[in-house]
Amino acid sequence: MRVFVTGANGFIGTCVTRNLLAHGHQVVGLARSERSAAALRAMGAVPHWGSLRDLDSLRRGVAQADGVIHLAFTFSPMDLPPGRVLGALFGGWPAGIPGRMMGAIAALDRAALETFGAALQGSCRPLVAAFATMGVAGPPGERAGRLATEEDAPNARSPGYGRALNEAALEGWAARGVRASIIRLAPSVHGDSDKGLVPQLIRASRKWGEAIYVDDGANRWCGVHREDAATLFRLALEQGAPGRVYHGVGDDGVTFRQIAEVIGRRLELPVRSKPLAEARRKMGWLGPFIAVDNPASSERTRQELGWQPLGPILINDIDRAAYFAS
């Protein structure tokens, strides 16, 4: 299968690209720079020039492919159209800027999904897109009564809800002849060269001279190793059913206090409990997320796709020198 992959050079995308190539697929990777294009060529993939903002480039990418894996997602205002950035900055009270900015980011992603769906409509070709289990979690401080499952709908009270809203767009295309499926990834997709939430927590701990958790720190984060996540994207591409949700979860969850204790021990910093309000002040946008209870199951995903995570669990993987080298 010839697969168009956005985010093909990213932390997860690199593994997805290599996994696809190793299993006989061809990869056309979205590239925004010569550096990205060279990295794709080095892996054996074909670069396709464009960006998420350039919807014509996305249409051309789909036109030369048998399926799409959409991994690219930006949190940088620099990647947004200038008009949307200005609207987020000056479209209301200053306190609403983070929410408006997230709305602008989600709109960019939704436009890409709609472009893919329209190009694939009626073809029964696969479209697999990345989302997050955090989108179905409760609000910060609320304890989950059970593991989140693939059947759960996005929760409007979750700090991850903004991105989860776009799940509906993908489900809509599944009803119009696209073999569209959703992969919700754990809060920590971990492994060498991690650029996600755990490295940001480490940087914040260095800055403040302490590793923190909220209240008793008993809220849980699930995790998945990036190589296991890559295998899941390939399996969903090959076997995924239209409108199906899959969970990229390798281990159900560890307490956030355990994560903070690893960070504190490795950095030789005190580990302290903070109320949510203080965590928000110190951690910025990360503050609400470190208080979210997000244990999740991937039982149905494993049964339907034959997926078996093989990588280390989150708490063991981050307890390595490589995570604290810079």
C-alpha cells in the first residue's frame, strides 16, 4: 500500500514510517523543509512538499496514495494562519487567549481532516488519525471510577476536549465511504528522543527546583511506547474498521506521584504536593493536565487488531538517564 503520512518525521511518525516500510508499504511523507525531505529519503520514504496550512498540498498527497495516516498536530502559533492567531489574541478577554488559541489549532486540524475525507470519499480507502485518551478523561481533580474504554465519548470537562472535538469529523467521513478510524494515544508516548509531556515536566521541575504533583498525586496517567504505537497505526491502516476507535495504551496507568518521584530522584530535587491553583501558576498550560486522572484500557483494540504492546511500561522507561540528559 502507498501511504501518505503527515508528521512522518516526528517522534511517533519516524517510527510509523519505518514500521510501514519494514512491512512492505511505500510511504509518502509530508515535508515542509529540505531537512525534513532529506530525513524522509534517508529512511526510504518519498517526500511530498507541503504543510497542514496548504490544503492543496494535502489533496495532492492523498491523490497519490492508497491510504492516509494523519499524525501532524501543532501547538505552535507560528504554524497557524496569521488571521487565526490575531483572532485568538485579540478576540476577547485576555484570560480567554489559551482557549481561543486551542480553538484555532483545532480548526487547522479539522480542515486537514475534512480535506482528507473529501479526497477519499466513496473509495473505502483508509484514513487513520491520532487523538488522545486525555480527551475522554474527567476534569482536573476528579477521580475516574473505571478505566476509559474505546466506547467512551469525549468529555467536555476534560482539558483535552478541544482536540477530541475533531473525532466527530472523522466519524462523519466513515459514514461516507472512507475507512476512517481513530487512535487515541496515552498522555505519554514514551521512548528515546521523547519530546512530549514528560520532558516538559522535567524542564519545569528544573526551572522551579522541585518536582510537584497535585494533592495526593493518586491521579493516573497511562502510557505507550512509541514503537508499540507505530505498530498500532499500521494495524489500523491494514485492518481498521470504519468509524472504529482504538486505544494506543500499553499500560493502564501509574500514579502521577510516581512520575514526580522519578523526576525528583533523578534531578535530586524535592518532591512536593501542591494544590491545583498553585500547580496552574507554576506549570502554565501543563497545570491542569498533571491533575487529570486518565487510566485507560486497550483491551478491545488488542482483541480486534491483534495488537500486543512489547515495549517497557511508562514508569520504567522514564527512569533512565536518557530522559534527564539535557
